[in-house]
Amino acid sequence: MAVSDKVRALLSLKGKKIMELASHFNMSPQAMRNKLNRGSFSAEDLIRVSMFLDSELSFRVSDNQSIVLDENDIRTVGSEQKDAPKT
């Protein structure tokens, strides 16, 4: 199953609409549909989807170990510039 199909399935499970997700991303519903059709989701996009759906995005290493990606893992413009290597 493609990532876009999984996002659509999660929306359905949570009773949310594409229009609501688009609003959370500050984009038009058509732009969100295009994003879903292209399957163009970055890791940060998926974190934002999980936040919108009040869900957890994680890598499960074993039954009792996982690494969770959350809003703290989303880069901001200021931190990208601050963390950029100096030339």
C-alpha cells in the first residue's frame, strides 16, 4: 500500500476529510489532493499528518523499542539557517 493510500486510510479511520487536512497544511483542498495523487510526502509532512490525526509516527525496532517522530523533529526556517554549515 502506498503512503498516500495509508494517509487516506488514516483519515477515514479518524473520520477526517482531505479538506480538513489541507487546512492544517495551509493549502487548498485541490493542492492536498494533488499531493496525495503524487504521493509527495516528506518525513515532516508525515509528522504533521500524525499531529493532525492525534496519532504517533514511529519506527518500531522491536516489540519494546521504538523511535517516535514528533513536532520537535520538524525543522523551522530559523533553525535550518542556524544549523547550516558555515562556508
